[in-house]
Amino acid sequence: MALNLLYKRHYGLLENYVLQNSGSSEDAGDVIQEVMLVFVQMITQGKFRGESTIKSLLYNICRNLWISELRRRKSTFARHEKYEMESEKTELDISESIARTENLKYIMKVFNQLGEQCKKVLQLFYYEELTMKEVCEKLNYSSEQVLRNKKYKCLKSLIEKTQSSPQIYKNLQKALRHE
């Protein structure tokens, strides 16, 4: 009976505090219920000495509980947001890694379809980073110009086979160093 009277007299004040401080009606109902429980515990444990009015005591309990709830929510939100960002970054990193691996496999498959001479020319020039002169001497070409023509044709063949996929073509271009 006394608890019902407390609810009726002070519910509006306590609800108004929660609503004005980023809470909803449901939040207010939950907090006010908790306020009443804390108040009853204080009475039964003899902690309420009557130094303040019941109204101010209930208001202070409500304020403290609501501030604690807001802090808990902020902390939970920050943790959740950090987790989501890390999760998205990890998923993106994994997806990119898988795509790169698949693209590389495809490029290697296409590369292996080239003739032996083309594979040697491209491998020496792009992978071992030899100069045209060094490649020319190593593969016994008659001149650097003949080697340039061969490299151009080999590269053109490789590029044509990878252009069907823009992403693979883009990765191939990144892999090749520009002259």
C-alpha cells in the first residue's frame, strides 16, 4: 500500500528525469522499479535516517542508477563498435587475400600456357629483374630489339588472356613493374 503511494506520487518526477536524459518510457519504468527496490532495502536495513525528504532520496537513487545505466550502455556500445570494426576489417582482409590468391593462381595458369621461350623471357625480366642486355645474353638473342619484340608479344598474349576479368588484369598490371 505504501509502495503504491510512493509510485503514484513520484513516478512522474522520476520518469521525467530519465526521459530528459536520453531514456525511453520503458527505461524509466525499469529504473523506477529498481529505485523502489533500493528504497525498500534502505528502509529494511535501517539506512534511511530521514535526513532528506523521500522525494529527494528517490530522485538521487534514480539519478545514480540512470547514470550507471548510461555508462554501461556507452561502454557496451563502444566495445560492440570496436568489435564490429575489427570484424569487418578481418573479413575484408581475408576476402582480399583469397581474391589475390585466386587471381594469382589464374595468372600462373595462364602464364604456364605460354610457350617456353615466352615464360623464360618474362620470368628473367620481371621476376629476376634482369636488364634487356642481360636477358639478351642469357637467352642468346641476336639483338635487344629482337628481344623487346619477343617480350612485347609474350606480354601481349598474357594480357589478352587475363583481360576477361578486370580484377585479374588489374592485379597482373600491379605485379609487372613498369619500364
